[in-house]
Amino acid sequence: MEHIEEKLAHLMRTVDDLSDVVARQETEIALLTRRVEMLMRREAERDSDPTGGVVIGDERPPHY
């Protein structure tokens, strides 16, 4: 019986540790999701701005 109680205590500790890991990952995923959304909005705004000033491919810069 003591052996079973020891294993149960160990398993309960493992479940608690894993729960903490999942909670941290959930927070990190939420943060990263917000950052990706912000970057996508920023890129969409830059694409829609005609004065972006980004040289693409073989385009000549405006000073030529």
C-alpha cells in the first residue's frame, strides 16, 4: 500500500508540473499570436501605402 501511495504522490507532482508548463505555454502562445497579428497588420498597412519606398526586384530607386 505504501508503494502505491508513493507512486500516486509522484504522479500527482508530475501532473502539477505539467499543468504549470501548459499554463506558461498558453501565455507564451497568446503573446506570440498577438505579435504575429500586429506584424501582419503592419505589413498590410505598408503594402497599401503607395509611398512605402521599398525597392522590389529590378525597380530603380527614385533618384535615378
